[in-house]
Amino acid sequence: RRAERRAREHRKTRMKVATRSRGSMAASACSTRRCTTRCHSRLNLKVNKDTQVRGGSNSRTRAIAEPPAVAPEPKVFSEAAPDASPVLICGQVSHSLTKEREEVIHSMEDFMTDKVYKYLKPVEKCWQAQDFLPDPSKEDFIPQVQELRERALCLPDDYLVVLVGDMVTEEALPTYMSMLNTIDATRDETGSADTVWARWTREWTAEENRHGDLLNKYLYLTGRVDMRQIEVTIQNLIGSGMCPKTENNPYLGFMYTSFQERATKVSHGNTGRNAVKYGDEYLGEICAMIASDEARHEKAYQLICEELFRKDPDGMMMAFADMMKKQIVMPAHLMDDNVHTSRGSGAALFEDFEKVAMQTETYTTKDYIDIIDYLLKRWKVESIKCTSESGQQAQDYLCKLPKRLMRLVERAEKRNSQKVRPKEAVKFSWVYDREIFI
């Protein structure tokens, strides 16, 4: 009996040991599976559970690691800076400034202080809008306003459309300051940074701000235009921004402003001469004052580009050529009054405004070509020595560009002269939907 009892106790002991061992192994396997699953989840692994029964064996889970599919990044290339590594933002090439060219920009701080700042005037020496408007504090305010309104009666509607377009362009100044503050190496990092580039941007903006103020108030006092529709256009334009395609690159940015400041000077100058022709000499004087400001700013930006040509002739040459290939877009190209495209031909507001500007010879395609030719001579592009093949190709393209464009214009004019096209009546909300034939 004692032998049988010992045998039973021995079997029980073995069973307990076996049970504990199996439980430990199961727990370990479960823990291993949990750990494996977590790891695979973190690594974006795909777990395939493939159940197979082989000779009574248990089901096994195999974890198969598959790397996630990565789409190849599109190659981004800048013609203005072939040696850069730009990025694509909203479909546009951006941040094409190389480290070497960034150093060139930083090296120009003394140049800005010594040579460029003189093209800005102290506030006390600047004219202000009120200098050209009736003074509401004076007893003769109402008679002065009446005199202004009588002078403005001589201005035809197509002229008013051009003048309003010029004013709307000036009033979208927040957009232009925002554009300058997207440029690498020169942006105002804090909003009040004490760098030469940041101070230039703010003070240039402050001077430009007077232009829209004066034209806006003058047009308001004439009573000839629908100020509410004009204000809608201004708000839409500022909200839409602009797309100059300058790639956050100061080489391209200063090339754009050099061209655009001269274009604005030409436009305001012609607007002033037309005002005198129609009989409003006072408005002609206002436009001439604004054009003189644009002339100062034009010289400043062109001087910056001249220095860039001196320090980095190949880089600046490629930037110039790139902007010409892209074409200089006007700052107000996204203007919208919420009604223009919904009637008539459905053309965009800026498109029809541009046609009126050309029809009145305020700003034409020939003016555009003349500016290119002027800049080529101003910077003596033909005699600049470029060492790289890309720079030389850009230089060759630029030197031939004005003549090539003029030939295209002459051909287009010849074709148009052979076709008799009746003028189309277009309504502009700015002048209370009065029709203008273009």
C-alpha cells in the first residue's frame, strides 16, 4: 500500500509540473505575439495569417514585412538657378536661392545703406494726399469740391476705367509687401526687424501707400465712379494676392520690382498726360507726382540689380532671362468685382481693363518691350562677361528678345489691320455699368 501511495503522489507531482510548464510556455507565446504585433504596427508591417495544418501541428502566424510604397518625388528645377535645390509649393517652384547667392545678398548690406537708401525721402519732405485735396476744415471746402467735380466732367469713361484700375493696383499694397516678405535672405522676420532689407521694405511701402490714398479720395470726390464696386474690387484683389513667380528668390524678386516700378511710372505718366489733354490739369499734376515717386523707386531697385550683376553676373543673367520667359505679370492681374465675368463675353475684369489701357495708349505691348530694351541698356547686358554656359545662353536670349518681340507685335498688328472687327460693348461696374467699346 505504501508503494502504491508513493507512486500516486509521484504521478500527481509530475502532472503539476507539466501543467505549470505548459502555462508558462503559453503565456510566453502570447506575450511574444503581442510584442510582435506592436512592433509590426509601428513599422507599418502587413501581417498575414496563413493557417496550415501539417501532421497535426498547431496553426502558425507569419509576419511578413513589406515596406510602404513611396511615390517618387517629382524633380524640381529652377531655370533661374540650375544649381539650386528648390521645392514645389502649390505647384510653384519655390526657395531657389542657393547658399552661395544668399551670401551675396548678405554682403550687400553696406551697399544698401550707402547707395540705395538715398532714394527714399524723409517723411517731413514727402507730399501727402491732403496737399492735393480740398481741406474740409476750411470754409471754402464745398466750393473747392464743386470745382473739382466740374473739372472731372470732361473725363471720358474709358479714361476713368484706366484711372480706377491704376488706383486699385496702388490700393493692393498689402499684397506687394507680403510678396517682398516671402523673399529669402531679405524678408522681415519679425515685422519690425532692424535689418537694412526689412527697413527698406517697410519704408518703400510707406511711401507707396500715399498713391492709393490720393487717387482714391480724388475719385470719390468726382462723383463719377461707383465707389462701392471699386471697394469690392480692392478687397477681392488683396484677398486673392498675386503670383509673380519669383520663387522666394531675391534675384528674381528685384528683377520683378525693377521692371514693375518702371511700368507703373509709364502708366501714371501717360494717365497724367491724358488728364491734361481732356482738360483736368490738376489731376495731371497728381499723376505726375505719383510717377515721380515711382521713378525714384525704379532707380533704387535697378541699382540693386546692377550690383547683383557685378557680384554674380551669371546668376543675375539667368534670373533676368527666367523672368522674361515667364513674362512680367501686372500686380493687379487677379482683380475681380464679383460681376464682370458673369456677363458679356465672360472675360476676366483685368483682361478687359488691359484692353482699355492699350486702347487709350496708357500702357501697351510696345511699352512692355521698351522697358525690356531700356533695362538691357541700363545694365549693359550685352557687355557683361558670363563664364557659365547657362549664363551665356541666357545673355544671348536676352539680347535678341526686344527685336523678336517687336516682330511678333508687328505681325499681329498687320493681321489685325486686315480684319475688320466691330468693337464690343463692355460694361464696367466701376462707372455704373456704362458701356465702353473695345
